Amino acid sequence: SPTAILVEVGAPVFDGGDAVVNFEVQWDTRPDFAGGPGGEPLGRAVVAAADWRCADCVTQFDADDGVFTFTGKNDDGRALEAGAKFYVTFPDDDIAYLFTVRSGDLYATAINGASSQIFVEPGHARAASYGSAANGNHQFAGELRVVGARYRIEGLTEGQHYHVRVACENAAKGMGSFVDTLPSSLLVRGLAA
């Protein structure tokens, strides 16, 4: 659209803190983001930082092999491509751990109603398996949230240059510092007829 910008936000760098819950997207015609009333940004929106895929679909985690077993949906393969980051909350410690889908490995889809598998990169903070014979076959029905967001900024002026930036928010520390998007600004224009 000649009056919209689509902003896609990937997962932030994980520093061991609490799970990211929201992203704040801000836009303005000025690079100092003071073009709105009272020196505020022209516009802002808060969007969920993760795409909630399921409440109880994760059934097992093998920490040694870095493999999750879960009952997924047909479109989960697209959301869980190599490099995608996702959270799983474990019931034994009620912590949401961040994982990265392993590069070079395919997300193994369910066949005939069987469970699917997600292969993850090493280096995550979760050390113990769960929901397997190794830990007494504890019942595991964990949630899965894929990190990242999309937001469409509507109602912009065609031919105007806009600057966009994003910040992360978590429940423990609140809003972090803003970071310019790449590119940091865009000229809003329609497509040639």
C-alpha cells in the first residue's frame, strides 16, 4: 500500500534474562522521534513478541540430543524453520527457556497423527530432559511460542520519509533501549501502475 510500512521483528539477542513479552514499534518523520505532539514519536504500537503456537503441545524434551517431541499443526514447519527462536515453559521449574531451531536439520513433521520433532542448537540454558524415561516419564504438556512479530503501520503519507525503531519488553525489567530498524528509514510510495 502507498500509505503503509510492514515491520518484521526477529528474536532479540538472548542475554539470560526473562522472556521477551512485547515489542514497541515507533515511527516518525524525524530521526529524533520527536515529531508528534509534545515531542513524542508520531506513532507507536505495542505488539506481542511471540506467536503462541499451542498451550500443551510439547510432550518431551531430550536434552542430550537436543530434540523436542510435540503434537504440531500443519503450518508449524514454516514457523519453525532453521534459525527460528522459540520459548518452551517447563513445568518442573516454571521457566520459559529460549531455543533455536538447528541449522541443517529439518523440522520432522508428523506422519499419520504421530508426534513431530524439533531439533535445537546446543548452548541453550535447559540442562535436564523432561517427559522421557530418563526422568521417570513425567507428564509434559508444555506451551510453545515462536519469537518474532509483524506489525503494519497504516495511514502514512505517500511520498513522506519515515524512521522506524523497535524496543523489547520483558516482565522482569520492563522496556529496553530502542534500536533502529534495517533500513532505519523508508520513503513511503506506491507501486508503479
